[in-house]
Amino acid sequence: DMVMLRESPWYLEIEQEALQRGMQKGLEQGLQQGQAALVVQALSRRFGSVPEELAARVRSAPLSAMSALLDVALTVQTLDEAIAAVDQVLTQSGNGVS
């Protein structure tokens, strides 16, 4: 019976574990999105308009690349340098162009 299954400790444990995984993934996704927004904002403050292609590449970058991307946004001298450096960071993180 399905009701008995849903009330079993085994089912409840699996359900709880799935919920925790979902919450963790959601937290990581939110953190990634927030950091990407900060990188794009830093680029905008420094260089004015940021090409949508560059902003999209930053927004699609993994959370593990965000610290390096913020360093790029704060240290490069030109927007062209930023584009090249973002590509380099993303290639090194396995999420870039070949």
C-alpha cells in the first residue's frame, strides 16, 4: 500500500535526503547568480556598457570560477583584456571556449 510506504522510516529518510540535496543545490545556484551579478556590476562600473555576450558568459560560469572572475573585473585595464581574461578563466575551469 502506497500510504504505508510513504510512512516508512526508509521512505522518509530518502525523502529527507532528497530535500536536503535540493536545498543545497538551490543555495549554490543562488550564490553563483549573486556573485555573477557582482562581477558584471564591477565590469559595468569600470568600463560602462558590458557586451551581453560577456555578461552571459560570466552568468553561466561555475561558482568555482567566480573569485577569479572578480579578480579579472577589478584588475584588467580594458574591456578587451576583460573578455580575453574571462575566456581564459572559463577555459581553465572547464567551462570555456575551446
